[in-house]
Amino acid sequence: MKPVKVGICGLGTVGGGTYNVLKRNAEEIARRAGRGIEVAQIGARRANPLCATGTTPVTADIFDIANNPEIDIVIELIGGDTVARELVLKAIENGKHVVTANKALIAVHGNEIFAKARAKGVIVAFEAAVAGGIPVIKAIREGLSANRINWVAGIINGTGNFILSEMREKGRPFADVLTEAQALGYAEADPTFDVEGIDAAHKLTILASIAFGIPLQFDKAYTEGITRLTSADVGYAEALGYRIKHLGVARRTERGIELRVHPTLIPADRLIANVNGVMNAVMVNADAAGSTLFYGAGAGMEPTASSVVADLVDVVRALTTDPQNRVPHLAFQADALSDHPILPISECESAYYLRVQAKDHPGVLAQVASILSARGINIESVMQKEAEEHDGLVPMILLTHRVTEQCMNDAIAALEALNDVAGPVMRIRVEHLN
Amino acid sequence: MKPVKVGICGLGTVGGGTYNVLKRNAEEIARRAGRGIEVAQIGARRANPLCATGTTPVTADIFDIANNPEIDIVIELIGGDTVARELVLKAIENGKHVVTANKALIAVHGNEIFAKARAKGVIVAFEAAVAGGIPVIKAIREGLSANRINWVAGIINGTGNFILSEMREKGRPFADVLTEAQALGYAEADPTFDVEGIDAAHKLTILASIAFGIPLQFDKAYTEGITRLTSADVGYAEALGYRIKHLGVARRTERGIELRVHPTLIPADRLIANVNGVMNAVMVNADAAGSTLFYGAGAGMEPTASSVVADLVDVVRALTTDPQNRVPHLAFQADALSDHPILPISECESAYYLRVQAKDHPGVLAQVASILSARGINIESVMQKEAEEHDGLVPMILLTHRVTEQCMNDAIAALEALNDVAGPVMRIRVEHLN
């Protein structure tokens, strides 16, 4: 069979990696796909020194790719959600299949894009949008298709996980590690997307849709960053047998779906608690399969390219299939999506780690315990440290059982109103993942 | 669309689980697949108390299913590789697609079965044959299709992993834990398949084929069981920073492919070293994606059913596709398989843990070191314990760098010939998996 012709839009890290992998592994890929994949055109304003494109035609206008009648599949790797959206919609309009690594684009404009793709009978594939080289979209969408999925929990931002791993292993403060991560190229000059959980929320939004069969609803995701975490909290968590991870959690409950990204204590003996450095992992709990975990590199030139090219092979195989027998974009048939609501964070449930800075008085613990118990919050354990600072304040660390966030907000307000408590209460959610 | 009609052959643990999952999650599965899946007939000699089959017709003759003109897909869950082979070949002959969980059948007769399936244009799907509920066949065959895969390493027998986990955590001897595993139903009355590595070798044979694009060659797999492991070795490994796992390793080298199942020391900080109890995990190292790991329940009623039903959904989607655009059975097109040879164990390479029972003399270490060095074997570390027994023998533990098995066999023969060394040298292979 003749090779399939594809066009790469964007020749940055992932674009360069995709070109290189397609070239280096051309024979191996053709042995699998049954035909070759030929890059017919590249759309890029600048060359990539890590990618020798040889005689492949390059255009500065990415829309040339979407309009090139020779090209069957457009690979969108420019990032962002404005021009990328126009490009993808134009490619679809021209009857081309699309492969993208763009999590923001899918999380924010996916519903619109998939509707248009269905109308035109083309595929939009996005494995590389979540967790880089880990084929987790495929695992959930196809590999677990027998299951009612209960929850998904993921370490899906490598920068954040690198920072938390360094804080724990070396007792370093957040700001220090962030500076190093920036020097190493793990974190952007403006690290907001990574450390505030926005990037993770994009990915979690996608995972929740394919796990539960709901439309993409990025605007309803709750995000809380890791910037306020102290080395002390990391150490106390460790002493209690936990690790702190920046976790994305999507959980199905009877009242609705929880969709939240925040620092989270996880028991240290869970496999996912031992995922360190820039690595990613996604854990899925489902009614038949039980718990599964998918681990690997969440970013980088070639891991992400691995997923882009796997999508290409899938699309090549599906070129001749009739659209209604394809794997649906969001795992469930478009007319069978559920309107189960996303819960606001106040209605989400979790266990909590609380650090209360209390005056070194007898009776403070009794007051704290009474506030919690009056609201039906059970205490699992209490750890009181020696007074460390000149201010005579003693950190009191509590682990609670599961309650709603609303109930905990109320309790924290009452704790902060106590005369013997100084400053804000540090609150970190706890997930046992069992 | 009308539901697809399937027949289940065998109503044991996996057959019962498959029926139950198809029934309980019928709506969720149909929302994904776009049509229902109806069990039109069951072939079983006895009822399964955990599975209420209601009005579904049951026949005592499984060949009725393969011959039933109403049935599109035959699900083979009877196990074994004699009747199961005949059944699957008959179903294929009758133009039916097949889903099976039978690792022995695929590992031993897969080449014949796939050839016949190709000739008849039908699919034989076997996700459930390896690592139960973990969609690892799909991950390697489709999710990593961009990659040249370097090696695969897996904990792919839950019984063996349960035994080794208990030995480590509680310092219990092998025989004790085996008896408990049998009582818990994790191990068969005849545990040979599990503890001697035959079951793992079946699965590893399948993983190696789809990773490297080679025909199935179970007869060339090297297997070594865990029955000779002592609590002392487990403890020494721990003291050196390692865990002992019953690992299946398939590695591509220039000279050929290593295909081996044996007890293996793995550095304790590797994620796979922390997979405990009956859980399974498969690690894949590939040129673009780097290292990925897939973890979950490796056996059991519903985890295995999860994979059987996922295969069903895939086959339902592929009913109308033309065969040449399907995912090839062994990941690579049948006419593009490689004849890269499987290496005999003597030509495989690994690092080694050696336990030498030596007389408590000065100069023994010098003799041992000289035997190793004469054969180009570098020592990474040596640990000498106090004499523990009345016999005055001192265990000397060595970790070596990587050498061929042949070279190590030769060294061990020389060590055992020393006057100051008593009894056989305990040898366990070491893999760093990085």
C-alpha cells in the first residue's frame, strides 16, 4: 500500500520529536501499521536544531498544511488554544483527520471540536495530551471498556512532582526547588500553569470525560497549587506515613462527579506515592478490573512523540473504517454522554490533614477536638510537636476521617477564631486510594 | 443496531466473571460500543454458584457454541491446550471471531491459530491471557507502536509474587507460605505451573512476540522456579538494597532475544520492586517512550473478565472493518515478523548475586575474588556475615557486574571446587531495569 501522507504543524519539542521518531523507526512502524507514514509537509516558523528535516517541504504558514490536498492527517503541535483551535477546525472542515498533543485545546474546546469532527466523519486523536508517553487514554477508553469506573487519580504534572520529590528527599523549600526546576528546563519562566495545577486540571478534565462518559467541563474543575506547601508539612506527612503529591482526582459519587487538583497526602506504601521526579502515573479504580496503574514519562520530546505516533498508526488503520464503528472520542458514544453534574468543591468529600499553630497551653487540644466533634468530624490521629520557634507556638497536626469540604471549611473557621490558635490553619486533603 | 451475539465456553472463574460483568455493566458497555452484547449460549458441564445465568441457554457440549450459526464471537474460557485448541480452530473454521484468556493455548499453539484466523479473516483476541485486568497487550501492541522496544520485564504470576512478598515481609520460609497460598486459593494443589515459572513463561512468550515482532516460541523460554529461595537470601538481598521478584525478562540484543523467567534481585527503589501480594506489573523499555509500567490485578474472576469483555468490545467494533486494517495478532504484520533468534540461557547476560558458604578461614575471599577476576567478572560488592551455624561456615554474599551466564557457570564450577567452599553456590540473577 502507498504511504499515508501527514503534515506536522509546529516543530518545537514535540514536533521535532515526532519527526525524528517517524524517521528513525520508519521500518518498525510500517511493519506494524502495514504501510508507511510519510511527512509530506511541515509548518514551522523556525528550524529545530534537534531535528534535521532534510528535503521535507517546510512552510511558515501552518494553514498550508490544513489546506494541502495531499495530506490525510494533520498533526497539531503548536500548543495554545486560539490559533490551534482555528487550525484544527480548518483541518476538520477540509475532511482531514487530526492528531494533537494539546491538552488545553481539548479540555477547553474539545466538545466543539469533536462535534465538528463527527459531522465530517473524521477522527481527532489526543493520546499525547495526557501523561506524555503513557498510553493512558487508550487504556481507559479501550482497555477498561468493560468497567464502570469509580475514580481516577493521577500525578499528571511532572514539574510539580519533581518539586515535591525534591522537597521530600532533601528537605528543601518550595522556592529553591522551583528555581532549580527552571534552570533544568522542567519549569517555565512563568510556572503558573504547572505549580497552580492548571495544566493538571486540563488533563484531569479529559480523563474524567473518558472515564465517566461526560462532556468536557474544564471550567468546573477545582484547582489548588503547591506554592503554599512548607517543608515542615512535607516532613510531618512523612512522619505520619504519608507522601504529599499534587494529585488530580476525579471521582464518581451518587450526587455528582468530583473534579479536583490539589496537594494530597497519600499513604507511603501505595505504589503511586512512590512515583518520583518528573515521572507521571495515573491510577484507575474500576468495578471489574479493580485498581490499575499506568506509569511513565509525562513529558519530553520523544515520550510525547511516542503517543503522537501511536495515534497516527491508529488513525491510519481507521482510514477505511466506517465512522460509527470507531472508538468514540470521549470513550462513550456522543449521543450517550451522561449529564451527571460536576460537584462544586464544597460538596466534595475527603479526609484532611490539618496543621494548627496553637499556643503552648493545656486545654488547646480539648478545644480543637470539641470543634471538630461538634461538626461530626472524627479524628484519626493527633501529633503534637515541641515548640520550635521563639513565638511559643506549637504545631498540632491532625488527621481526620472523610467529611465534606463545606463541613471542614466551617470547622476551620471556628478553629481560626480560637484565642489559642494563631494564624491560618494549614489544610491538605488526604486520599487513601484503596 | 442489533446486539452482537456471543457464546461463552466454560463457566468457571473467568467464564462466570465474564457473564456477570456483561450483565451488570450492559448499559455502560453498550454506551461505549454503540450496540449491546448478548450472551446467546453458554457451554458448560456444571453451573457456577457465583453466576446466575437465568434464561440464557446452556449446552454441555462446547462445540455447540462453535457451530451455532447465530453466534458471531466465541469466548474460549475452558483452559488447557488440547480441547481448547480444537474448539478455537473449529470456531475459526466456522468464520467466528474468538476471544480467549488462555495463555498456554496462545503461547504453544498461537502461530497455528493466528495463521488459520488470517486465512479465514477473523480475529483472535487474547488480552486476558497476560496479566489479568491490566490492558498490557493493548498498551504494547497499540499504545507503544511508535517504538523500538528494548526490553520487557514483568511480575506476571500472582501466586509467586504473593509467596515472595510474604517471605520478605514476615521472614517466613517458602514451604510455609506456599501452604497458606494454597489454603487461600491463590495456589493450585499442584503448584508447579506457578512456582516453577511455566505460567509466567507462557505470558512472557506472548509479551516478547508482540514487543519484538517474532513468532511465538514457548519451547525456547528458560524457566527457573522460586522453590530453592531461602529466607536468608531474601534477607541478604534486602540488606543490600534489593528485593527478590520472580521476573520474566525479554530483552532484545544484537545477537538475539533473551527470554527467561527466574528469581531476580531488583533495586528496592524501582517501582516494580514495590509490587506486592498477588498484584502483577509489566515494565516496558522502549526507545521513544522510555520506561513505562502497567500495574494491576493479574488474575481473579472480574479482573480477567474485564480484559475478556474489552476484547469483545474491540471485536464488535472491528466486525465491519476489512481485515488488513486490523491490529495484527502479534502487533506486527504477519508477513513482517522477524527471525531474530531466541538466545539459549548460556548466552544471556545479567548481573549476579552469589551466596558462597565458605569456611571461616583467612584467604577465602582472595581465592573467590581471583576466580571471578580470572574470568573477567567484576565484583560490585561483598558482604560477609558472621558464622551462623554450628558448621563453622560463613555465608559470603557477592554482587557482580553483568556477564554471560556461560561465564558465570564456569566461575561457579570453579568456586564449588574450592576446598574452603562447602555445598553448591546460590546464584540469583540481578536486573537493574534502568
